Amino acid sequence: MDLANSPPWRLPKPLLKTEDGPALPIALNLLFVLALAAVGNWQTTLAPDSLLLASGLCGLWRIHLQSEGRSWAWSSVLASAGFFGLLLPISSTPDLHALQFFGGAAIVYGMTWSFAVFGRDEILRPLANIAFLLGVAVFAPAAAILSAVLISVLFFVVCRWKFETGRWWDTALLIFTPAVFAALAIYGLRWLGLRSVYSPEISALLPNHYVVSVGSFPAIITQLYASFVFFAAVVLLRLIKSEIGRADLALMIIIGLLMLGAVSGKSTGVGIRDVALCLAVGGAALLSALPAKPKHEAAL
Amino acid sequence: MSPFPQPDEELKTRAAAAAAGAGSYEARGDRVSVYQHSETAEEPRFRIGELLVEAGLITAEQRDEALRLQKSWGSRLGDIVLAMGWVKPLRFYETLAAHFGLDFVNLIEQPPDETLFMPADYGTYAQHLFLPWRKSAGVLSVATAEPDSQDLRNYWRGRTDVCFVMTSKFDILWELQRVAGPEFSKQAVFHLAHSNPQHSAQQVVTRPQKIVGLVGAIALALTFYWQPLWSAIVLNAALNSTLLICFLFRAFLCWLSCSENTGMKITHEEVQALSNADLPIYSVLVPMFKEPDVLPILAGALRRMDYPRSKLDIKLVLEDGDYETIQAAKDLALDATFEIIRVPRSQPQTKPKACNYALRLARGKYLTIYDAEDKPEPDQLKKAVAAFNRLGELTACVQSRLNYFNPEENWLTRMFTLEYSLWFEMFLPALDRMQMPIPLGGTSNHFDIAKLREVGGWDPFNVTEDADLGMRFAALGYRVGMVNSVTYEEANTRLGNWIRQRSRWLKGYMQTWLVNMRHPLKFFREVKSRGLVCLHLFVGGAVLSGLAYPFMMIPFIIWVITGTSALKPFYPYPVFLIGITNLTVGIGCLVYLSMLAAAKRKHWKLVWYALTTPVYWFLHSVAAYKGLWQLATNPFYWEKTVHGLSKLTTVEIAQAASQN
């Protein structure tokens, strides 16, 4: 076979069509979810508030997908699949504090999406989103705090590296001011001793709480198989479309850290559910961040 | 016999003009029949350009340049040479009279017979630059500055007892103001109050509003008498909640404006695509009061505008007793694009009244207002025309963005710049995107002049006539758009001056809110829920936050820090939560939104200063209370903002004076 003169390898055409692209992860995901459900891995203890919040979150995702240029049908399919395949299994855990959990999901989604689209068409809005979400993340679960802190720090680096955002402290002020205000509100009042105020789960950020136990990883991967496949499919899709970048990398680091936290026990405040949340919500955000139209069309 | 050529003759005339390839003045010599009653009528021998060169008024090079500009601008050659300042207007009009075979009259020396003036036609005289001059032997002599004007012909069509004499445009405007000035002045003050009293702030508070206010005050007093603690708690919670909603609304507007797609963008290519020949006459009003020093800067800024100068109708609107500024304007010997309008003395002595007066003399299709120290971006007028073309028929106004050219002068100018950036880069474009009414900024608002006249012009009794006009446009079904062009102004450098200006603004906002709340249901039907939200949260919210900020925050902060038991009963847990949210979210919003505004304008050095926004808001509160006091005691008083205090302005004044 003459490799030098052979035509370049191409992916099957349907996969490259923008509208058809998301079919791959969705189809794979649904397949695995159904398979897992068949073997009884589906936890069926559903709290009404969790159900409500999960459907609300998926509804918002559907709106976001459509506002980003996806068709009505595909937005609905993706959101439904996200609901049944990803969020519902996660949210069916009995010990869940629903509002905080889904608040954390929204923060991870918003930050990942903003980081992924930053600099494509918009600069200021992703910056404002990330700064605001970082401020809110102070009140969120450990996984959201970890994601928010890591993404905002990476965001700061990217801002300094690639964009004109003033002097370094100007950039820092623009990204971290809301978080500082939120932290001041919490710690200032605690210091004054006037009220018992919510305490952020910052233990997830402290490295000395992490005790690596390599043997626990396969168990996590097996338990979160569907979420991993979904996430991998999204990353693969972004790779194929040459859209993979800093946000994907950030999310992989976050997931890695969360897995470390999850296997390190309760001292970190991170559990398997947090890993699943980041896989599902982060993957969804990366999927939303894919341009609805190919680059050359957008340029036209 | 008609004094005008018959249609076929007119066609021939136009054809001849087209064939000659020249402007209208010089190519219509065969229309001598128009001037049949003039004893000196004779057929012009040359084109006006040749005549001007022959008379030594312009050089051959200037004539050639004027002809070149004529092809590009589509204006008459005479307008071009006047606009370029190459010839003295008096000499030009004398030459033009000779060209058309008309007598030239100096209206100052030979004033018109005022009894011939028709008050209902004052506006027409101003628009089309003619006046009935004198009547003799049954023949009416009409003095005109544009003898070839189609409008002039239309107006006098069918009249055989009319002849024409030539005069200058400035003589006409001068005499018209002398005769019609009192009437114009009266209309400028009372037109809106008489034609549309519901929208006039002449009456500050209406009787039903007084009754509602009184009943509310009595009810509040009674509840405080019977249940002082619970009344204080409910009032506290209500005010805190309202403030929180206002803060969140502003944060949402800011978030919208963070997008690159918010606000209309007219590109450089769109501006370039506009044909100069198709551009309409643009009126520019510059109301001034005791600002002689900044006149040279203004003249320079307006001369730099990228717009055919022959199509600019710039009016320096000066108060009759302001001799210094009038003299300074005369001393500058500005070209014929500039006209001086002297507004007769009357009360209230406000900028909107002066603008209303000048509106009656404006000849443009569009009109804009600049303050004396303004520096608009040169392509602003063209961008406004492009915006009107794009936005469609229902657009009454296009607002440009305002910012400051001296942000780095002191803390106050930095904070003012941050605030203006927030206002014009974030809030107003977001209101535009949400199709909410836009409270207009003080200057650089570009109007469709017909619609401006239709709504009755500005309210002279409202001291933020611009914001009021924005709401009135919305109530009458018109749209206001934002355009991506900036006018740079001088930020206040002195605290006293800033307080004066801000107290006027907030007093005007109070007036605007009260005017629109006279008939809340009617207003709601007119502007729908979006307009109502804008009025309450944006206009009312600005006043309320200024008034309530110290009242809400200081006791709360004292209680949080000292834990004094005297205030504790007023802060049960729900109120505490709202209070703490206000304290952190509200102040955080104020600070962070200012940072974002600085980032949007790329004022990076100001980001840091946004941290001092809470202090700036205390000044805002001082001004709010002053405004409230004035609303009660002196509602129509116009707190004059002194311009020209900036160091940069001082330098520029010297430079501009040397150039002029």
C-alpha cells in the first residue's frame, strides 16, 4: 500500500456534521445507562426536591443549548438524556442536600463553559461569569469550590498570558473581588461572633488531606462508568472538531483531584458523587461550548 | 401670471443646471421671471463661482476646491464657500443678489415691517430663510437668503403680487428673533405645559399625588404610633428589599452589557458607505451660559466633525444677558456654519428652555445637542444617520455614549469616569437591548427633529429634561437607540461643583418619576411592564438608593460592629439576612460593576479605584438630599455646572485660542 499517495484518513461524514456530532456521546451514554440500569445499578430512591432541581437544571441546559444555536430537537434530546442518564442517577442519593448540590452543579457548569468560550467571541462576559461564580462558590460544596478555584486561577493565568487586562492586580481584582466580598461577609461576621455563619468546605483545597490509595480508583471508575464514557465522548468530539483546549485540561485536572479526594475519605469533604457531578456537568458544559456552526461558516 | 416658472420651464432649468454641472445658485440664471417684480432684475452673466473670483472674494483655487466639494457633498457652491469661511457672508450675499439680479437689503439698517409677519408662519420663515419685508403699491417684497429655494417657490406659488429682494441668512435670523423672539420664548416655556400638561413638570406634585402622599404619611405615622417596633421592622425590610432588587437589576443590566453584542454597532465600513451627497442637514445646538473660555475648544471640536460643513446648522444658544459669551462668540469670527441664537430672558432659565427656543430656528432633518466642553468623535453625526437608517421609522432618538477626557485628574474625576462608563457602556446599552425606555444623557443625543417637535420638545420645567424626554418618547410609542460613538466631556474636578450637578440630576429624576406617576395605569398601558420596571428600578431606584443608602447602611453597620442592643430589636433574623445581603451584595455590586465598566472602557488604571465606590455613594446621598430639598423649595432652579475647570481644558483653551 502506497501510504505516501493514499488519501488522508477522514472520519465518517455524519460524525463531522455539527448537528449530528453530539449523537455519539449521547448514544453511547444512553446505552451504558440502560445497561447499568439493567444490572440494578440504578438507585431509585428519588427525593422530590432532587427531582425538581435536576429537571430544572436540565431545562436550563436545554435553553442554553438552544440559545447557543442548537436545534430545538437536539437541545431537547441532549437535555433529556442528561436528565435520565446523568443527573437523575447522581441525584437519587438519599443523603443529598439538594439545593447546595445543584447549586454546585450550576457553578461547575457555568465556570467550565465560560472558561471554554473565553476569548472566542467574548472576553468580558466570561470574565464576569467566572468572577461571579467564584464568589458564589464560597457557599457551595467542596467539589464546586475546588473547580471554581482551579478554573479561576487558570483563568487568571490565561488572562495575563493572552489578553490585555491591565496590570496583574487589575486582573486579579476583576476575577477575585466578588469572592473576596463573599469571603469577607462570611469570615467578618464569624469573627464578630454575631451569628453562626455557613462555613465553606475548604478542606478539599488542602493537599495534606489527600491520602492516595491507588487501589480505590478502579472501583470509582466502575461505579461511574456511564459518566466517564459521556465525558470521554465529549472530549473526543472536541478533539475531532479541534476545539479541545484549556477548559478540557482544567476539567481533567479537577476530575483527577476530585478522584484523589474521593479515595482519600471523608477528611477532604469530597465524595464519589462529586466526581460524578463534575464528569456530567463539566462534560455538558464542554458540549455546550462547541460552536454550533463550523468555524469557516461562523467566519462568513 | 405666476411669478414662478411653469413646470416645463422648470424642467428646462434643471436640465440646464445639470448640463452645466454646477450648483443651483450659479446655474439658474434663466429663472429671472421669478424676480419679475424686481426693478433690477437682469439675467446673471456668470456662475456665482466666477463672480466671487472676479470680485476678489475667493481665489481660483478656492473656487476649484469648492466645485470639487460640491460634487462630493451635493451642496450649493455658495453654502460651501460660506461654510469654509472663505468669504464674508455680507459680501457673499451682495454678490449673490447681483447674480440673481435682485436688490440687496440689509435688514438691520432697513428693518422689515413687522405687521406683515404672520405669527403662524414664524417657523416657516426660520426653516426656509425668508421674511415679508415691506409692502409698496400692493406688491409685497419678500427678503430671502435662498432665492432659488423650492420651498420658497411653493410657499408663494400662485401669488402675482410678490417680489423678492436678497438679504443674508443672518439678517433674517436676527430680525426673526427680534420680532418673533417673545413668541418663541413663550412657546419654549409653555408649549408642552399647554399642549400636553400631563407630561409637563410645571406642576411638581398634582392634587391626587398630594392626597396619596398625605394618606400614606398619616397611615405610616399611625402604624408607628400603635406598633413602633413592627412598623420599623416592616419599613426596614421593605426598603432593604427594594434596594436589593434595584442592585440586582443593575447587576443584570451590567451582565447583559458584558457581551460584545449588546448595543448597536455602526461599523467604519457603514460610515464610509454613506454618500455625503445624500446626507441631510444636521442641526447642532450648543446651549451655553457664561462659558466664554471654552468656546474656542468647542469650535475646534465641531470643525473636526466628519460631516459636510455646508450641511451643518450649528447654533450657539446663548442667554440674552450673557454678554461675555456673546462677545466671545463674536470675537471668534466663526464661519457661516455657526449661528448665534440669543434666548430672551424669562423664567425658568434652564437649558431645555434655551433648546426649545433654538428648536424653532433649527433647519436640519436631525438635531443633536452638545455641551460647550464636549468633544464628540468626528464620525458621530454620520454614525447617527446610519443608526437612524438602520433602526427605522419609529426611532425618535439615538443616544451616543458619553465619557470623560480627564479621568486621571483627581479622585473625583476617576470616580465620575467610572460612573459614566457604567452608565453609558453598561446600563443604557442593556436597556436598549431589553427594549426598555432609555433616560437620555445630557448631550450627544441625536433626534429626528420632526418627532422631537411632535412630542413637544424638552420640558423646560424638568431639570433632567433629557431623562424625561426618553421616558416621554417611550410613552408615545417611539424608540430610542444607543450608538457606538463616544463624546468626551470634562469630568467635574471640584466637589462643590459635582454636588451641584448631581443634586440637579437627582432632582430631575424625582420630577420625572412624579410626572410619569401621575396616572400610573395610563403610563403602564403606554410603556408596558418593561417601561414601568425601568422607571421604578432605574430612575426611581437611583433616587431611592441615594436617599436610603446612609439611612439603611449606617445603623446596620453600627449594629453589626458594636452589637448595641438598642438597634437589635429592629433586626430580626429575616431583616438581618436582607440587610447583610444588601451590605455585601449591594456594596459588592457597586464596586464590582464599576470595575467591569472600567474594564469595558479599558480604563485599567481605574479598576483599583472602584474599591472606593462606597465612599462615592455617600456623596451621591448628600446630593440626593440636596435635590430633595430643592424639589420642595425651588423645583425649577437649574444648578449650573461650571465647565473649564480641568487642567487639560486650560491647556486646550490656550491652544484653541491661538489656532483661532
